[in-house]
Amino acid sequence: MSTHTDTHEEHAHGGVAIYTRTLVGLLILTAVTVGAAYINLGAGNIVIALFIATIKAILVALFFMHLRWDKPMNGLIAMAGFVFLGIFIGFTLLDFDSRNAYLPVNLHHTEVPLAPGSAPEAYTVPVPAPAAAGAPAAPATEKK
């Protein structure tokens, strides 16, 4: 019979030093992301933010999820998730580029912002009265 002890074997996963370096790397990349948000690069802001987020996700998957030391099949499954995420984002961007900037029907473009309570009347289409023979008649109103 083996007895249970409170000492655990040291894992071959690098220990505290690897986790500390990974944490510092993630914090630096977060600071770079925040700094890049203050620089106006147009559409490049999204590309830079996604690139940095991808690097951070890879760091988390490799070290905190132990994929670096795990079976290769688990790494392959994780990479397949990233590939499909890229494909879905690509399809979304393809669809986004094909759209026009139409305003909704009930929203009219104005150059001057409207003051509170001064919105124009809503346009309504009257509902036609039922013309069928079997349709119920409208209630009669009493005139005095």
C-alpha cells in the first residue's frame, strides 16, 4: 500500500519561471495593444489588434494550456480552431465589403442634429378596411 504525501513531483513544464515570463509577455502585449489604440492607423488598427491578440492566444495555449508539452494531436486540434476562426473572419470581411451604407427606411439623414423632443412625425400607412362580404363590420359610433 502506498501512502499519500503532500509532496508532488516537479512537472517538466518549466515551473514558475516560464509562467512568470509568459505573464510578463502577455502584460507587455496588452500595453502595446492599448498604445496602438491611441494611434490612428485607419483600418490598420484592426489588423494590429488582431495580430497582437493572436500572439497572446498562442502564448496562452502553449504555456498555460500546456500544449507545448502535450500530445501533438491536441496542438493540431487547437491550430484547427485558429484556422477556422481565420476563415470565419475572412468570410465576414468579404460580406462586409459587399454591403452599401444604406440608411434604414425610418431614419432620414439630417445635417443638423435634432433637439430632444423635436423628432418629425412618424410616417404611417393607413390599413385598408376589410372589403370581404363575411368580414365583421366596424362598430357604429353614436352621434348626438
